[in-house]
Amino acid sequence: MNDDVEGAEAGLAKGTDSNISTKLGRGVVTFLRATLGFEQDVMREASDRLAEAEASASNDQRRAQRDRHSDHSVIYPPGSEFALCHAESQLMSAVVGVLNESLTESIRGFYKLRKAYITLDGLLEAENRFIKGKNPSGMLHSARYSTDSLKSNKSTLSYKSSHGMPGGFGQKTPHPVAPGPTNPAIKLQQPSAEHAVNLAEPDGDDDEDEFFDADETHEGARTPVHYLGHLETETPVEKMKDLSLDHNESIGKDRLPQACDPVSPATPNSKVSLPSTLDVGPDSSIFANPVDMFIHSGSNLCYGLLLLLISMIPPAFSKLLFIIGFKGDRERGIKMMWQASKFHNINGAMSGLILLGYYNGVIGFCDILPDSKDGSLEGYPKEECEALLADMRVRHPKSQLWMLEEARMHASNKELEESVKILSGNLKSPLKQVEALGMFEKSLVSMYLHDYELCAKSFIKCVDLNNWSHALYYYIAGAAYVELYRQFKTSDPTKARTFAAKAEELLKVVPKHTGKKKFMARQLPFDIFVLRKLHKWEQRATEWKVDFIDAIGVSPIEEMIYFWNGYKRMRMEHLDKSLACLSWSSSSENPNWDRESLDEQAIQSVLRAAVLRNMRMYPQARQLLSMNVINHDRLAFKGHLKDDWTCPTAHYEMAANFWMERDGGKDDADRIRSCGEWLDKVAKWESYELDARIGLKVTTAQDTLKKYGYGGPA
């Protein structure tokens, strides 16, 4: 976490190769490099290392469960630390798998998410039973299970008997919990074998599930309603076919912890209370055993991250929930990650990094969020984030990641100049992916500042630092020079021609770099977007008999600012510049405006409305959207080379306007209802360009509205 990857590798090289700590440590190091840089070769290395750690954790868990004489935790069943390592390996493998270009690996990744979820749920179940078993004097009662939540089942994804917990991998002979280290504040009443808590031993077959590319058409096949479990006699295909496709019956009601359980998986509407350990700090006597501290912080990090990630899946990817088999819970996930961040170990550091990335990145993309004054951690808790960042810089002072997050925080607070100042400083890091992230962030912030030359030069530098999406870097750099061409077209034609040549050179090289990267075996949505735009402009240049630079439509740089939600980070003077850029297309300087199609005019209206919304001119923004976009038939925006994203995005903008117009008065209830009704229309929209990006905003918004009493369409 101090960016010293070489030092970490050297330290791990001194460890025993067969040790799970060594293998998991190597996996974590490579995982960080893979997720920070999105480079395929690093992802393959991470996948291999994590597979080794996963197998090693299974073996160690099996040995720990058989060892009756080892010093076990008073909170968790024998082998729980290795069960956590196994789940962490699966979770990281799942992320790498989903980022992989192979569809098979992506599906395997989602299946691993499901298995990691059940292991983590078991660990939290044990923790909750420990807390509920403590009486006011500090004594513990026997860990008795509810008969409802312990129905015997042959599936490894359920309780095997009154001795088992979810998260195991097979049914083996249970062992009683042995007392942990002596602690005067905690006394353990040894449970009888009948009521002992234990994690089932790993089943050797669990990690041998194979995935193959299968035919996509199956006539007459019926989808099972319930997940029927993992029976040892089944083939891999038979095991996969039993996954539930029903939202409400995702794991089988008889296999979920009961609703009265504070740590049962919660849906957004759940009224279940959170476990009391979320208020317990690392200094508490409950976590006197460092192993217990590791399990608690790790399970809260991983389980919280799972709940958060699944809660953000946009409507376009909703079918993925069928594979995963459970719903997310943004509120609970965030609180669990804040809890994990309290602990001064790798789990706390990772949780802090993810939280800051979430607030300064993901939340920055969204508009309809809970109000900070309501004390919610789901919006943008500025003071908490600042305190967390300060804490992380003290813990890991050599890492440039915190400088990057500080720059992002300034941008989130509309302090763009300060953000660029930090990003223009010395962000050299032994971890090259951190340097690449810093340059990419600098490119975006300079784009929001309308510093087009700095924006273009920074994006071009990204090409040498990272190989994830060269098409993106070249496209935005070219779009920046388009804006410079338009600025000087009348006042300095010579300079304008220079910028036009640079813009055309960069934009024409974009197609050479598209299609090289894939997500879940599909071409990246942005690659599809820019290729269509370039073909559209080339066709117009031919039809209108003009130069390519003059056939380009409404400001492509402002389009990019919108898709990164840059308007949210701008002050009034920056927003005024955006309005000026957008006005150029319909001004007298552009002789081609009268030729523009409806979808191109809609781009200008949607972007101008977004600027007006951020200027708090809500009625004007809604009027612009209604007159120029929404009043037209949606079919008019569809067709060859057309920008079909404008119409659904206009509906989202209407929702955002109603939400942001709230003032605490009597009309707020009507505004929330209107916001929800517009969102419902967007959520049901058929596929359109970059729908996942808009879908993230919609999913987050719908979750927010539920907390404010909106229950969906009547």
C-alpha cells in the first residue's frame, strides 16, 4: 500500500511457498496492479496466482477443521481464517475474470462471486451468534441455531446439519469450538457437540467446476425456479443449470438466514438492523485475538464490497443477477466497508482505498443521491472522506494513491485548479499503474477546465503509460483540438488550420485502436460509439462536400464532459464556458447548422439542459428538453449512424431536474414522485448506445428514491 511492489515481492519471496499468507500476498500484489492498469498480461498473472491461493486456502481450511488441539477463535469456527482467505481469493479472481476479455472467464467470475458470498455470509453469521450469545456480564451462551435456518440439505450452499454454517464446501464431520486465548473480559461456555458452530470442510470438487462455451439456443428448455444445490453426483453442466433465475427465490428461502437475524442478506427494502459489531473498533476486547481482527475486518471488507458492487449493476446488465443469485444493498455494504477501514491491516487499507475511489469516482458519476444533511453515507460525506484520507496518508505515507485521491476530492468539491496543481506535481511511483491513473485524471480535469491543449497533451501521454483504451485517449485528444480549431476559426485562420490538422490526424488514427480490447467477449461500448461518430462525420463530409473538420457535429468534447459528469464538478464560470462551446454549433460561425438532423440538434439540447441543471436553472432545462427532444417520437432518433442515446438521456435529465429542484418545501413530495416516474421510463428503455453508463446513474437513483418513499409506478 506504499506503492513498493518490488519490496512486497521481495518480502514475500522470503516466505514459505506453501504458506497461504505468501500465496495470497502475491495474489493481492498482482491483483492491485491488474485492477489499476487493466492490462491483460497482468490480469493473467493475477488469475494464476489467485488460483494457487484459492487451492491452498481450501487445503489449510481442511487441516484446521481436523485439528482439535489448535488454538481456535472464540468467535469463529475452526478454519475460519482460511475460509476468509479462500473467499478473498475467489472475490479477486471474480473481478479479474469479469475484466477478462473471455466470456467464459467472466461467467466463471460471477459464479465465484456467488460462492464467496456464501462463505462470507457464514463468517458473519458466526460473528452475530457470538454477539447475541454474550450477556451483560460478558458470559457466552451456547451457540444454538434456529431450526428454521438450519434445515438439513445436501447442497453445499446450505446448512448441512445443526453443526454447519453457510459458506462451507462439503459435508464433513464437525468439530467443537475450542476456547481462544485467555481474556479476562470474555469467558466461553464450551458448546456441546450438538450445538457447536463450524465451517464445513472444503469439498475438493468445489474448485474444479469447469466452464465451456455452450450453444446459445435451447429449444423447449425450462428455467428452474429454485437453485437446487451442488450435489456431488452432478456434472458441471447440471450444477449450472440449477442456478435460480428468480429475483425473489435467488438462493431458496429455506437456505437464507432468517429475517430476524441482524446479518441476514438484506434487500433495499429490508428493515433488518445492522450487526452491533459495526460500532466496535479495533481496540475492543472482542478482537483481542489478532486472527479474529483479521477475519472481522476481511469479512466486512469483502461482504460489503459485494453488496455494494451488486447494488450498482445497471439495468442493461440485470441478467447477471440471475447468475449471482442474490441482491445488493448499497447502504449496508458501505457501512460494512467503513467498519473495515478502521482496522490497521491490509483489509483496512484496501477498504479505505475502495471507499475513496467509490466516493470520488462512482458517486461523481451520479446525480440523484441521498442528501448529506440526512447523515447518509451513500451520498458524498465530505468530512468523513477527508478524515479517512488523512488517516490513510498517515498509515501509508509513501503511496501516491492518496495524492491521487486528494486531487479527485478537490475536483469533487469543484476545486478543479487545485486538482490539476496536485496532478501536475511529482506523482512518480514505483507502481506504474498509479502514474498512469494520475495522468488520466489530469487529462479529465483539464478537460473540465476547458484547457484543451493540456487535455490533448495529457491524453496522448496516457498512450505511453497504459494500454487499456488508446482509442479513448486519441479520440478525446482529437476532440480537444476540434474545440481549439473552432475558437480560432474566425480570429486566427492560420492557427485554426494548425489545430484542424492535429484534430484530423488524431481522430483518423482512432479506428486502428478500436476492437483490440473486449469486455465479457464484447467490443467496448466506447469503441462502438466513437467508430459510429467517425463514420457519421465522414459521411456528412462527403454529402455536404466540406472538409472533415467542418462535418463534425455538436462539440464532441462537451459530449465527453457529460459522459464523465464533468458538469457536476464545475463552478459557474466553467459552466458558462461550456454553454459558449455548445452555442457555437447553432451560431453564425457554423454554416452547416441548418443541415443538421434531429438527433444532432438533440445532442445540443441535452448537453445545454445538463449545464442549466447544474446552474440550478431547472425550469429552463426542462423546457429545453421537452421542446427539442421529448416532444418528438422516439423512433425519430433511431437509425443508421444516429445518436440514439439522446432521447433516453433526456428522460433521465428530466428526473435529475426534479430531484435537484427540491427545497425542503411542501412541493418536494410531488417532485420526488415526478423524478421517479421519469426514471421508470428510462429503466424500461430498450438497448441504446452507452446505456450502461446512463444505467449506473439510473440504478443509483432508483435506490435513492426508495429511501425517500417512492415505491415505483402505480
